Amino acid sequence: MGVVRWTGRETKTLRLAHRMTVRAFAARIGVSDRMVSKWEKGGLDVVPRQGTQAALDTLLSVAGTEVQERFATLITEEAASGDDARTETLLAADAHRHQRHPVDGKLMALVEEGMYLAGTGGETVWLPAFWIDVFPTTNADYARYLRATGQAPPRHWGSDGRCPDSVFDHPVVWVTWHETTAYAGWARKSLPSSRQWEKAARGPRGNPYPWGDSATAAKCNVRESGIGHTTPVSRYRSGVSPLGVFDLCGNVWEWCATESGPGRYELKGSAFTSPFALAAPASFNDASSTMQDDDTGFRCVTTAESLPLAD
């Protein structure tokens, strides 16, 4: 099964994300430039053949993080300007709602101040505005941090201490709570509180899942998906939150700043090793701050004041 159901619209978006000409893009996927032009003109009404679908999947999956982030932003903008049911709340309809952080360069989404429905009981909670990473911290992100600080690499990297090319755009794992807070400090950010994380996932209306009300395991990388390992952070487009944030359910558990007990901190989001039943953003999980595992990573937040909206 492919990552994306490619139509002419998505094909054009991928080409633009790669910043390729029609001719260069056509050569990359093994078709004629005339065919690519035909797909793009047809938009949503044109669906390339199965072999081309696989080639497009591959081109997206091996792309660098910047290309994948551009693709994610462009596709969300298109959804917001079309007939997507979440048009009014999709973040990318307003370019000012996405900004890159000046230290680690990660794309961040603005979560507006206000109320949201929290927890399994739908408690009304007010939070000030904050920014949250659109994607979990990837191995590539973590590699930049290690080059800047000289810290030790995670255990799943090679014996030479370098990140394997096959997982550069997957979330970094095998990191303790202390190691994630060290990264956050370097980036002049912090780990999200469990309530910040939950609001980013559920939106101001408190949806049960980032994508809405339906309990759909196919929208994230959980045990039922049968994948058995982490996936690229931009893979699950259909699981994006109303604020344009990815991978808030599944792939890896994410450390939070909220202490649940002496030396223990909350985790959110479930993982490829865990059942979908634990993926609901209102669910509770925690672990010792020294815990390391192949299914646990993180993302960061920062205050609205520290990352002012661009003019």
C-alpha cells in the first residue's frame, strides 16, 4: 500500500516541493514530461497507474526533511482552500501560522490561546498561546544537535556514531527524558506540558483524535498497522491535526514536561509497538525519566513571545 493516493494534484505538489521542472520530475519517475503535464492539468480527476504510484511513494519517502516539510505544508494549504471538512481550522491556510525556529530550524505551528476540552471527561482548560514542532524531532534534527554539542549518539545509530540514511527522517528514539530536555535547552525551547501536547492534538474543540471523531487506526503507525518499526514523520497526511501538526498519534511515544511522580514524566501519543486504544490524546501514560526505548521520542514547544509572528 502506498503512502499517498496520488492524483494529478498531489503529483504537482510533490514536484513543487522538490522544486523541479516538469522535465526533471518526469525523468526522475520514469515517464514523459508530456504525461506529467497531463496529470497536473487533470488535477483530482487523474490517477496515475499503480507502477507510477509506487515511484511517487518512493520519491517522497527518500526526500530530505525540507522537501517533505514543503510537501506537507503545500498539501495542507490545498486542503484548506478546497472542500476539506476542516477548512476553517487548517493551519496552513494562514502562512503566518507556520514558522521556522531560528535555532534548530524546525517548522513550528502556532496554537492560539484559549479554551479546549481536556482529558477523558472533557474538562474545560485555558492555555496561553504557544508554538509546537510540526514534526517530532527526527534523527537528522538530533544529528545537528550532536554536531553542535558533542553529546553521545543514541544507541540505534551505527558504530561510527552516525545516523543511518534509512532513518534520517524517522523520529529519534532511545532518548531519555533528560536527553530530550537537553536538546530542548540547546534549541531554546522546552518539552510540552501534557496539556499543551493534548491541545495541539485535539484542537480547540477537543476532538477525540487529531483528525476528528473516528477511531481509525489506519491514520497512524500503531501496532494494528503491522509495520513494526518507525516511519517517516510526514507519512501520515490523513492523520494531521486541525493545527497542521503531524504524528500526534502513533509512530513513537513523546516525552512531556509534566511530572507524574518522583522521577517520572508523562508520555503521549502511543507508538508502533502499542495498540491504537492508547493513541487517543486524552490517554495517560508515563515512565521513569531514565527510560530508553526504541519507541520513545519527543518534540518541543516554545512560547508565543519567543517566536513572534513574522510581518
